[in-house]
Amino acid sequence: MVPATPLPISLIVTAAALLLPLLAFGVIMLATRSRHRLSAAISIAAAGLSLLAAVYLLVQHWQIQAPLVFQAVWMVSGQMTIPIGILLDPLSLLMLAVVAAISFLVQIYSLGYMAGDPGFGRYYGCMSLFAWAMLTLTVSSSLLQIYIFWELVGLASYLLIGFWFDKFSASEAGKKAFVMTRTGDVAFLLGLVLLWLQLGTLDIPVLTDPAAVGAKLSPGMITLTALLIFGGIVGKSAQFPLLTWLPDAMEGPTPVSALLHSATMVAAGVYLFSRLFGFFSLSPTAMAVCLAIGTISMLLASTMAMVARDIKQVWAYSTISQLGFMLMGLGAGSLFAGTFHLITHAGFKALLFLCAGVFIHHCGTNDMFEIGRQGGRRLKSALVCTIVGAGALSGLPPLSGFFSKELILSHLLDSGHPVAFLAAAVGAFLTTYYSFRLIFIILFPRDADDAPSTKSHDGHHSAGGERSMAAVLWCLAGVTVVLGFFQTPLHDFLARAGTGVNAAMPAHHSWLPVAACMLAAVAIGQAWLEFGRKKARQIGWVERIPLLADLFGQRWYLDRLYRYLLDTLVYRGISRLFTANDRRVIDGALDGLGRSTIGLGRVIDWVHSGMIQYRLMIMVAAVISLILFIGWGG
Amino acid sequence: MAYQLANFPFLTALLLCCVAGLLAILAIPARHARAIKIVGAVFSGLTLVISIYLFIAYDQQSGGFQFVERVAWIPALGIAYYNGVDGFALPMLLLTGIVFFTAVLTCWEMELRVKEFFALIFLLVTGVFGLFMSLDLFFIFVWFDVSLFPMYLLIAIWGSTRKEYGAMKLTLYLLAGSALILPAIVYLVVHSGAMTFDLLALMEGDRFTPAQQRIAFFLLYIGFGILAGVFPFHTWSPVGHVAAPTAVSMIHAGVLMKIGAFGILRVGMFLCPEGWQYWAPLMAVLATCGIVYGTFVGLNQTDLKYVIGYSSVAHMGIVGLGLSTMTVDGINGAVFQMFAHGIMTALFFSSVGYIYDRTHTKAIAELGGLSRIMPRATSFFIIAALTGIGVPCLASFWGELVVFMSCVRVYPVAGALAIGALAVSALFMLRVVQKTCYGPPLEKFADLKDITAALAVPRVILVSVIVLFGLFPGLLFDMIHTATMHLIGLR
């Protein structure tokens, strides 16, 4: 842990990038909450400065040779030293820039989207809290620090999902998100503690050093801790089986969904995997589990997206599925493929959500059929940007998603996982299908549709503020178009300073991009047949099979199952049993003790009542029994 | 000057502050309620100032007991007025000072029999301060009882919801506890071979055989444990909290429950290390039961104060778990958690108290949508709930983390269960927050006022303390550590 030639300027800049949002949070919450414009200005200024700092760091360290570590002691207790520090390496620098950039853009966008909301100040306060926690998470130097900020990010998510807390569904969704991710975090914390007990430290450079870990941990222990930590990733990145909180999290304001629940926070799970890639790759079992979970989540979520009517729900399912896709890439052994897809996805998924926000803002509904009917296609910039984003999501050249998706597919093929490769191909097909289903529904509205809008408008805000929103959309769309061409520089950058990225680019299959494009074309064609062409009834093939439509629409009944388990096992089972035990057994016994003491007192009281008859009677009885006893004995 | 200051009897001054406050309140005619409150605030504020001074002035480099004062009282029996503080006592004194001051400020709007109420609170707190600083077993027992008996009157007169039952139950339980502590103390003194109640003298040399230590420790553990809400002797605590008025709940859960844990630590662990070792597995089992059990029972409660009462049972279970590990970290974490829980639960009760004062109900089902009506008052409640869940950068997190980390090493199963209970505790707290604060504002509460600046002061103090020690846990850990090293070094 020798800090490689400490460059104080980097430290100062990073610290500023991290602490400014915290400062903004404090100031907004304590002082300026009721002054909306000022709060927004403070928050955006902090986010903007953080972005500048992150970009400066990225440029400054583009030729980085060794990771920079700055550590200080946060707390000491006996054998436990909890450090707080900053770890700057290509991975964290890149993620820092991505998070700062998207935070900044989303906060600008929110100026228009959230205008007129009574909780405007509180909104920006929570956004700053999130920015602080997320930025600090990305540059954390130890696993424990990651856990701490991981929890704080979860807190920000809870507060923002339940931002419109008047609505029962919103507060319920916030609670669900917190509790479900907490369930994963229990495993994470347990894994972290076990790891700490074995290694004596949780510093990331040590954890990712195979020699250091292998010397102290048995292979079984590595697998156990890796799987426990992976539990946290499953919770945070909404993977199977903890995936049902994310669609519900769409109850939050749309910019929140864009920032937290697609681009950055849910990607923290994948980021943690990349961060600990060196550690995870020591356990083939953990890698296989990661690949399997990623595959299952990707397929499940894609099927759910095929029948959703709510535009945000579609993108939410798609987020789960894309996160699963990243985990597949990582699980197949390619750090770069997973990370690259994380970065491209952050851009185009934020774009898709923010476009969805524009539609919702104008049409006052989340239902995509309704959006189509209300003339969603007249919103030119949102529509074009949605098509760009959906194209990237579907992996169409030359958009960013094309490059990162193709990279993962070729890795799956090379690393000898034919099943996963096939699953990924199916997933890619479904992804393209549901993306273009959405686009065609908005583009070609049908009048005669008996289905009423399923959901109402998600806010109390007024229309307007288009300029700031449109500017952000075009900015992200531009990124989506060009980012793919930076694959090689990014790869070279990430391969520096030993983050675990292979220096050599993977073998190139010339047929793969062609095949992927053809697959996408077929999917678009299918969507066109069912939703686009003139006589299309806009009912997908899945919806014609009631069984499948029901299964997918009900999220594979996972939610029902959890609800049932929670109700029967937790509330009606253990909790009620314990409560009854408390009332009847414990309290009952002690109250009984009290009553019997009183009863005993009565008996003694009666004996001592001082009535001469009783005394005489007892005396006589005693004398007789004495005589009898002596008589017998004698 | 510095020399004189060093010899100034600060600990006695602290006690005298309470006594002076008590006398002053008694001297003021009952009709001057406002004057009584001001006098109460001034004297409780003074105790806070002194306890902060002591905390800062304590020399952590040399450690051990400082600010020692000793006056022989009954030499024939070896009883002395003997005070001294170490790294365990100082956080507790600070906690008592903070909770006392904020509790007095919390009942600023109280009207019923103010004089008697304040007098009893002052008497109670005198006992608490005395216990935390005393190094004489006889005085520890006396202070213990001094702090218990005002409780009965405070609950029975100013309480609500089955107050007579709650007061009686609490008193009987705690008296049962003191009925175990007294024999244990006498047993130890008799077998020490020296007629003295001096805690430090009794610690020197191997005075007690392991068998004697086991007997004495068990009695002390159960006796003090009742007050600390150890499972299965915890049922007085939720009932008592529900019945007690706000300020009393704050002091009760915030400070009195700590007396129990502190007693186990100061008397049990200092004098009977072998007994501690022998019973540690039992402590771990009971503590884990308390954590899991308290959390699950809390899920099912319908009364706000019951919910907090059961969360206290769970949180005190974490303290017990830390003590049972017999490791430096476990003890550090346990004492930290005692402090953090004290502040947190005081905040909890004071914010619930405000809600109850305005809405006149504690039934969760009747509440809802309060965040729209009283945003400031409910944010205090939400912060307390988040602290209870163990959100990082709020004080409780550190205590829990350190206890869990040391516990998994010693008792892996217990540690895993306790960590697992974290998920349920999140469900438990957030459910209550959702049902009371969130949702559409209710018609019947629409005219209620949000908390005023004056009433917000005590809550703001508590929140600041939670955040301060959440961001800088080292302030407290370094202090506790001096005493832990001393204790572990003795073994």
C-alpha cells in the first residue's frame, strides 16, 4: 500500500470532486430547501465542478502507469483499522467520469422536468447526496468503504424512489427497493467480514492480488466469500432472484430512474464485480455462478419487457437484462467487455429514460399506446433520440451498443460457453424486438384500442423547460453515436496499470457482427409485422399465447411468491409466533408468577387469620398425628 | 491555576449540580412552572457542560481512572465515597448529560405537576450519574436503587396506556434485578478476604476462585441484565416505554438501560473475568435471541412506542453480543453501541412524543401522511429510524459493524444471525416510517402545526450528535479503547 509518488494535486482535486456534492447536500437540506432555484443552482454547480474535476483527472492520468492510492485512517479499534481512501486507476477514473457526467446532465434535465414541484429543493438535496455517495463509491480504496457508500447510495435511492411519498405505490416501492437490496447486502457484509477475518485487510489492491489472497485463503473460502459478495451484487444490480424491486423503482421521478436505476447506481453491482475481478477470477465456481445468474436475469427480464405497456417498465426490464449481459461478459472472463458495455449502456440507457421522461412530461401518461395516441411522434427530438438509443440497445452499427455487445458475444463464443452464447443471441433478438415494438407503437398509433391507460402521469410538475431537456438529449445521443469508436483507446487505457484487462484485443470473428446485425434485422422485421405495418393489430405473438403473456406480465410470479413468503413466513409465521410467545409464555409466566405470589399471600393470610377455632383445630390435628406417628414408630 | 483545576472535584460537582437543581426546584413554588423549567434547563445544561469538559480533559495517554475522589465513609465496613472515571464511564456520562439536557428541553410544554416531575427526574439522574462514576460496590448498589424508584412515580402519575400496570411491572422487574445484585455484591465482598467494597482493591490479585466468580457473575448478569433488556427478561421494557411520558422514555431507554449493560461490564467483568468467560456463550445466545426476537416481534406491533421498545431490545442485544465476545473490538463496539443507541432512542422517543402530543394517538393504523403536515417533526423521526437500521455515517452503524466483525470471529453462527437480522430490521423500521409519515395527508390532522424552533432544539442536538459520531467515530472509539485495553490487560 505504498502510495506511488503522491501527487497532492490529484488528491485535492479528487477530494473536491467528492466533497462538493456532500457540501451541497448539507447546505440544501439545512438552509436552502425552501428556495428552489438556489437549491438547484447549488446542486448543479457542485455536480458541474465534480465533472470538471473528474475530466481533469482522467486527462491528467491518461498515461497512468500504476494505481494511485491515498489512504487515511477513519477509525481504529483494537485489531480493526478502518481506512478511508482514494484509489485512482483506469477503472475508477473512467467510472468517476461517467458518473459525474451523467449526474450533471440529469440534474440539468431535471431543471425542466421537475419545475414547479413542491419538493424541488428536497429533490436536489437528495440528488447531491446520491452524487456524493456514488462518486465516493467509485474511488473507494477498500471493500469496507465500498460497502459503506453502497449503503448510502441505497439510502439515496430509497429517498428518491419514494420522492412523491403521498402515493402509496411510491413509498411501497422505496421500501421494497431498500429491503430487497438490504437482503443482498447481508450476504455482502457477511462475505466482507469473513474476508477481513482471513486476510486482515480489505484494501482492494491486496484483494485483487492473486498471490496475497491465495497465500491466506483456501480455495473453498475464496469461493464462499466470493459468492457472498456476489449476493450483494445480485441485490444492487437487480439480478435474479432479487430483480423485482427495479421495475417498481420506476415510481420515482423519471430523471431519477435515468440516473440511479439504469445508468449508475444499479451498475454499481457490476462495477464492484469489475473492481474485484482479480478476486472473483480466482474462483471458477463464482465465475460460473456469475455467468449463470447473468444469463437467467437477462432472459427473464427480456421476456418481461415484451409484454409491458408502461414505457418506463420496458426500459427497467431492459436495464436488468443489460446488467445481466454485462455480468455474462465478466463471468466469461473478459473484464474489458463487461466494463465497456457498462459505459456504453450508461450513456444510451440514460438517453432512453430521459426521452421517456419527455414523452411522459408531454402526454401525461406512462402507457406507450396512450403516448402514441396523444401524438408522441410529434416530439421530434425525443423520438429521434429514442430511436438512436434503441438502436444502440439493439446493437445496430455504428452506435455504441453495437461494439460493446459484439465484444461480449465474441467472448462468450471464445471462452467455450455455447449455451450462454445461444442465450445471449436469443436475448439480443428479444431486446431488439421489444425496443422496436415500443418505437412502432409510439410511431404508428391505433385509435381503436379498448385498453385504458394503465398508469397516470407520475408527477405534479408543469410542462415546459424543453430547452434544457432537449439539450441533454442531444448531448447523450451524440455520445451514443461516437462512443463506440473509442473502443481501442479505452481498451488501451484500461489495460494500463494492471487492472486485469488483457493487453491483447480478443480474436475477431468477421462473421459475428454480420450475424448479429441480421438477427437484429429479423427482430425489427418481426416487430414491424406485428406493430408497424398498416394493418398490424399491435398485439405481439407473446400476447396471443395467454399462458406466456400471463407469466411474463406477472414477472414470472416472482413478486407473488415473495409477497406470499413475506406474509406467511415473516408476518404471519415467525413474527406472530414470537409475539404470541412474548405475550403468553414470557409475560404469561411472569404475570402468573405475580398472581401466584398474591395467591400464596392469601393462603398464608388465611393461616394467619387469628381465628381461634382454626388454631385449635390445627393443634388437635397436629397432636393426633404426632401420637399416631409415635405410636406406629414405637 | 492548572494544578488547582486538576484537583477540582469535578465528579462531585456533577452530582452536586443535580442535587442543587433538585433543591432549587423544590424551593420554587409550584405555580411558577416556567421558572422551574428554566432552572431545570440551566442545571441540566451545567451537567452537560461538565460531562463534556470531563470527556475532553481526560488524559487518554495515561488512561486508567482519573478525576478520582475518595472519602472514607464507614471504614469498619470498608465503604467509601469513591469516584473515578475511565474510558467506559466517560461516554456514559456524556450520554447522560446529553439525554438529560434534551429530555428537559423536550418537556418544555408540559403542564401537569411540573415541579414534582422535574424534581423526580433530577433525583433519577443523580442516581444515574452516581452509578456511572462510582468505584465502590456499596455506592453502586445505592445509586442503582436511587435511579429506579422515581421511575415508578414518573410512570404511574404522568404516563399513559395502562400506566399503573406498566409502572408496577417495571418496578417489580427492576427490584427483582436488584435483589440479585445485592447478594452477588455481598457474596463477593465476603469471599474477598478483605472487608472492603472498593472495586479496584477487589480487582487486585486473584481474590476469587473460578467457582465463586461463576456464581457471582451469573447473579450480576441476570440482575443487571434485566435492566439492560436481556432476553427473556425484556418484556418490562416495551410495556414501560409505552406507559412512560416522553421525557421519561428518553431517559429510560436512553440511559437507564445502559446502566444494566454498564453494571455487567463494571462489576461483573471487572471482578469476575473467569465467570465472564464461563458464561460468555450463554450471553451470546441470549443476545442473539434478543436481536432476532426483538426485530421480529417489532414487525407485528401496532403501537409506535411498542415498536421502538422492541427495537431497543434488539439494539441492546447487539451490546450484549459485543460483551460476550470477550475481545477488544467486541467491547469497544458494545460500549460505542450503548452510546449510539442511547442518543438514537432518545431521538426516537422525543420525535414520537411530539407526534403523540399533537395527534393524541400512538396507534400506527390511525396515523399517516404526517410528512406533509409536519415535515420537520417527521424528519427527526425518519433520521432516528435510519439510525436504527444502521445506515452508515450515522452513529449506530459503527457500533454494529465492529460488534458484528468481532462476533463472526468468535461465534460465527450468532454473528451470521445478527447480520441477517439487519434485513428484517430495515423492513421493520421502514414499515413504520411508511405508515406514519408517508401517504396522503389525513383530513383529521390537517390543522396540526409543525414543530417550533424552540421544541426542535433538543432534537437538533441529538441529530447533530448522531451525525458527529457517525462521521468521526474515532472520537469515541479512542476513548473507549483506553479502558478496554486496561480491562483486557488485566485478564
